[in-house]
Amino acid sequence: MELDHYIESGIIESYALGLATASEIEELQHMRKLYPELNTEIRMVERRMEMVALTEGVQPPSKLKDRIFQRINWDEEKDTKEKDKSNYTFINIQSRNQDYITVHKWWKLFFIMVFIVSKVCLFAAIYYYLKYQQSQEKSAQSSSQTEYRIPTK
């Protein structure tokens, strides 16, 4: 009775498919030692699965073989072309993709210099503006001091 229950549990099928866990495999090996009839059941399950695979298997498309061989041959041709051109190096100077604008390196230096000069001019303008404000304040103070002096006799 225990053997029938074990056969119906599906462990033999998972063992034949290679999906059994380590503990299930150990248990099956132990049961095989106890019940030699289990070996014939395992062989029958394997034959049944083989028959199902052969009778109900889906045939691949007929053009698949041609496509595979074409791809293999194409890779071989590509390898031979690469071996022939191994002494040559290709340097792409100008891109065929015009999605971006290229700028000559001198323009970069020109813009850096313009940036630096503009910062110097800005600093000078702020400096001379503050100097001008100070001189205006001094002249306003000196003119106010001269007005308040009243000559006494």
C-alpha cells in the first residue's frame, strides 16, 4: 500500500524530469533499495515521457534550419573579413550623423578669453562705481562744511 501511494505521489515523475529536490532524491534512493519494483516503475515513467515527447512534440519551422545555417555562415564570412583587414585601422574623422554641431578648438579659447575679460570689466566697473560714490560723498561733505562756516568779525 505504501508503494502505491509513493508511486502516485509524483516524485518519480519529478525525478525523471530532474526537478526533484535533494531530500526527494535521497528518499527515492532509499525506497529503491527497499522495493526493487520501483526501478521498473522509474524505467516505465522514463519510457512514457520519451514516447510523449516523440509523438506530441512540435516540429520547428522548416526554414529555421536554413536561417541557422545562414547565420553561422555569415559569422564565418565576417570573421574572415576581419582577419583580412587586421592590419588596417579605421578612424572616423567626421560623423555621418549630423545631430550635433562641431566647433573648432580656437573658438573654445576665444570664448574663455571673452568670459575672463568680461569678468575683469565687471570688477572694474563695480570698483570705479564705488570710488565714484565715495568721491561724491566727500565732495558733498566738503561743500556742506564750507556752507556752515560763518566768518566772524
